[in-house]
Amino acid sequence: PFAPPFISNAVTFLSNPSLHKNNDILLVTALSYLGIDNHKQVEETFLEMIKNNPQDYSAYNRLGAFYANNKNYTKAIEMYNKALSIKPDCPRLLINMGISLMNLEDYSNSARHFIKALKLNNNIEEAWNYLTGIFLSMERGDLINKIASRYLNNLDF
């Protein structure tokens, strides 16, 4: 695909190995590669970020999102699990995990992740919408009625 010259120039500049110890620069590099559809380099750059700082949950989350956006939900779940092992109470991670599980039709586990995210932050409309959709897919109108009033306790499924 066509990329503006400034993106190609940025990728060339950011490919300098001496810059690869700084995860902020690596993030810009990954996004630049994404802009020119170089998916192999995007993945390698995120993996380098993880290598630089294995405790950086956001690097695992970003790589998971990259995999999920490319419909590789199994790898996405693997990355989200690693991120959640570092930061288990992050609503964004829980939602991302829930979306990937939902895409694999693992509705029960997906719902559990959305519920946990909502217990941490009850105002995430996206999570309420996904949870409603999951309960619809599970044909659980009783649970849809419970969550319609933002009720999260005693949801047995």
C-alpha cells in the first residue's frame, strides 16, 4: 500500500539499532511499520519492547491487540494473559481479553472478563454492550434483564 514519504523516512530512521533500547521509540517504530502494513516488523518490534522490559504490561497488551486485529485470537489471548499476570486489575486488558474470547465463541470466559472489568469500573459502556451481546448469544434473557439495571451480582451462567 501507498505510504506517505514521511512514514517511509521515519521507518528508515527508527530502524537504527542504537534506538532499540528505548520502548517509546520502539512504539513509534511499530506504529510506523503498521502505517506501511509491514506486519512482520510490527510483531518483531513489539517483541523487542517486551524483551527490553518483560514487566511492561502495555507492550503485551499492544502485541495482543495487534494479533486480535489480525484475527489471531489465540496469540492475542496468550499476550493478554501475560499482561494480566503483571496487572490483573486493568479494565482495558480485561476487556481486550473478553473480546478475543468472544471472537473464539468462549462466551462464559468472555463474560467473566467483562464482569471483572465492570466490577473495577462500572462506567465502561463498551463492556456493558459486549456483555449484553454475549448473553444474547448464550440465549440468556434472564441475565440480560439483570444487567439492564447494571446488576452484576449472582450472574450464574
